[in-house]
Amino acid sequence: MKGYLPGARLYAQKLFLIVASALLATITFAQDKKEIDVNVNSNKNNFWGQPWVWVIGAAIFILLLVAILRGGRRSGT
């Protein structure tokens, strides 16, 4: 091919990557809103805030962990 530059394709790919990255950064910054209202003084009684829920959850997690770890062992006699 006459007039074809060997590095032109690589240059075009790098240029496309730079333009796409700049466009993506612009889009993501455009979606950022500064109006955030967080209410931490909620008077609702959430069940996950109770200690017994965490104890039961931890017990279930430990039982599942033991079952998974012991399930791979074989009793070789």
C-alpha cells in the first residue's frame, strides 16, 4: 500500500483511547451532584442494629464455614 504509515494504526488507537477516556471522565463528573442529605438520626428500630441478630448471623456463618471446610475431607481408612 502506497502512503501507508506503519505506526499510524497504533497512533490512531492511542488517540482513540485518550479521547474515549476524556469523554468518560466528563460524563462521570457531570453526574456528580453536591446535594447529599444523609439523615443519621433516624428513630426507626432496625433489626440489624440488635446484638442478637449479629450473634445469630455469626453462628450461622461459622456453621457454614465449618460445613464447607469439612465437606472436602475424606475419611481414608
